[in-house]
Amino acid sequence: MQVEFWGVRGSIASPGAATAGVGGNTSCVEVRCGKTRLIRDAGTGLRSLGDSMLAEAKRAGAPGVEATLLLSHFHWDHIQGIPFFVPAYLPTTKLDIIGGVNGVLSLGDTLSHQMRAPMFPVRLDELSAKLTLRDVRHGESFAVGEASVTLAKLNHPGGVTAYRITHGGKRLVY
């Protein structure tokens, strides 16, 4: 299991010299479990991760990128990178997006709301990637490629879903 932090800030992205040591992008954590790539949250760090994924695929001669995005909740600092994630605009990308039930809107409705006029000029349904959206419930467990994922409810304004990722005898909880 390999973990790389692409964004660690809460609420407000603040890139620059003052945050260079700890990072200035909002929540985005990449977890690799063998060939399985899981992305934890889609803050502003998702843009840089997407660029890195495309460069890696090009070096490897791969036709596209594949990943599963696990969203903890739908506050802006955890989803604002999605409209700027270049792989989502490419038909060679396969992206599964999973999010916990929030009691207000479905995952699809939430992300569609974020990416519609006047907030953004490209609608979610206009993205060229092969997108799969899945609402999940607390306590649920499922496999994602080589990894096992279990959900739990945590305390946070508006609700939040924690994910335990298990692979190769190791566990990561986010």
C-alpha cells in the first residue's frame, strides 16, 4: 500500500511559499493497492494528481487512466477539484465515484449541482470519461480491485463518511 498526499488543507486552498512545507491544496489523498488506485477526496489537489496520472499513463503507453474516487463528504474543499480533473474530460478514463448518503441529495445530484450554470460552464453529464456514480451507506463493505473498503459514520457538520482501506495485511483509515 502506497499513500501520497496531493492536498492536506482544510476549507481554503492556500498554495505558496508559506505552505510549501505542508502543502497548499485542499484534501486529496492517493492510495495505491497494487494496481488499484483509490483517490480519497477531490479537493484542489485533484488537479495536480490528474496531471500526474496522465503523465504516468503516457510514459507507460497506457490508453488511459482508471481510478476510484471515495468522497468523505460534499463540502467545497472536498469536491472542488472535480471540474479541474483533466482525466474526467477524456473518453479513455474510467472513473468510479463513491460517496456516502448525506440525506439531502444523491451523489449524482450533488456533483451535478456543483457543475451547472452559473457555477461552472461544463455539466457533469458532458464529461467524456466513463463515470460510474455510487451512493453507499455507513457500515457497508465492498471490494475495489485489490482493496477492501469499509465505511463508518463520523461526526462532522453535515455528516461525513470514513473509509477503511485494507490491502496486503495493511489498513488505512481516512
